Amino acid sequence: MAVLRVENLRKGFASPTGHIDVLRGVTLTVEPQEFVAVVGESGSGKSTLLQIIGTLEPADDGDVLFEGQSIFGLSPRAQARMRNERIGFVYQAHHLIPELTALENVMLPLAIRGLAPAEALSRARELLSRLHMAARESHVPGKLSGGEAQRVAVARALVGRPKLLLADEPTGNLDEATALDVFAAMRELCAEEGAAVVMVTHSRTLAQSSDRTLHLKGGIIY
Ligand code: ADP
Ligand code: MG
């Protein structure tokens, strides 16, 4: 079964100049463990699409099925639980909590889930180590380089074994070499962990290195 199915998704916003249709019937399918890139001009609705898939924003029409189940019918509580247990998020900015160490940041989703601290600790350590960040685990985000902070954000997104990772320009703030480096690490870890990925990117190189590229233009996916 597809991990993600988006059917005829529509979304518009009120703007000072009138209503704008951002998504005008988006349909797509992502199979388990597939790595899909989404490209499109700035303002084409890529972030809006990811926010809706991630249950962080409502749609106007259409449906999003996660492993065959519509997410729009779920209660807010069930949606929050789904985000914690089955979806990982990585953004352009790392959004790590500045007061917490790298290790504590990665443990957080598991703590929220109620996992025993010892188990959360060993799982978080394992992921940081697989991302070659073991030596940085007690650093706070302010003491990490941009690439290192994104590795920690990737570890945090994958620590709970999600089926789907939503990545919105995850390497957009990094120089080209570091971007490739973080992308490769993210891709490898997702493959090992069995997570499918929908990644928004402006990099042609990264899109070409994905399994499939979707183009968002005029509110439609090509
Ligand atoms: P992208 O990520 O492709 O750059 P976005 O999804 O962020 O595009 O935005 C698509 C369009 O929707 C833009 O015109 C943006 O201004 C508009 N938009 C996004 N979010 C909102 C919002 N909360 N309220 C009003 N307009 C919005
Ligand atoms: Mg965006």
C-alpha cells in the first residue's frame, strides 16, 4: 500500500488583492521507502502542500491518505499523535531547541511519546552516531555548524521511526558541498530506516539524485 496518497487537493488563501488558489487539484502517490523530490518556483505552494500533508494546515478540498487512512477525518489529538509517531519533519532552519543539547533535542520526540528515558537515550545516541555526530552530542545548537545542526534535525525527525519524512528545503541554508553531504546522509539513513521522503528542493542536483521528481506549477503537479 502507498505510504501517501494525495487526491485532488485544493487550497486557497485570502489576500489583500482577493482570493488566491495555491493548490488547484494536486494528486500524487508515494510508495514505501521512495525518495521523491518536489520542485517549483518560489510561491508555487510547495510548503503549503507539505504543511497540509503533515496535518499542520487544513485543506479546502480533496483528501490525503496516510497508509490508506484519510487524515482529515482524524481528531486534532489523533493528528498530533500521527505527527509524533508516523511523520518526521525537517525544515530549512533546523528549529532545534537552543537550550537543549543535540542529544536532548533528538530524544525529545521519544520523551513526548512516553518512551522510557534509557530507551530514548540509546536510540537517540544511535542515530547521532550513524550521522557521524556522536562527538557533538552534548553541544547546544549554537555551537554547531549549519550542516551539523541539520544532521541533528534529521536525527530528531527519524528517531521515532516515521514512515514518511517531510523535508522542506532541508539543505537550503547550506553551501553546496555541505548540502550534498547532508542530503547523502539523510538519504542513506531514510533508506536504512525504511522511511519514504517528500523533499522540497531548489537544487537540480539533489532532485536528480532522488528516485522521482514532481514539478509543482500553477497549482498542479506534473
Ligand atoms: P513555496 O513554498 O512554493 O515558496 P508557499 O506554499 O509558501 O510557496 O506559498 C504559496 C502561496 O501561498 C504564496 O503566494 C504565499 O504568499 C501564499 N500563502 C502561503 N501561506 C499563506 C497564508 N497562511 N496566508 C495567506 N497566503 C499564504
Ligand atoms: Mg516554501
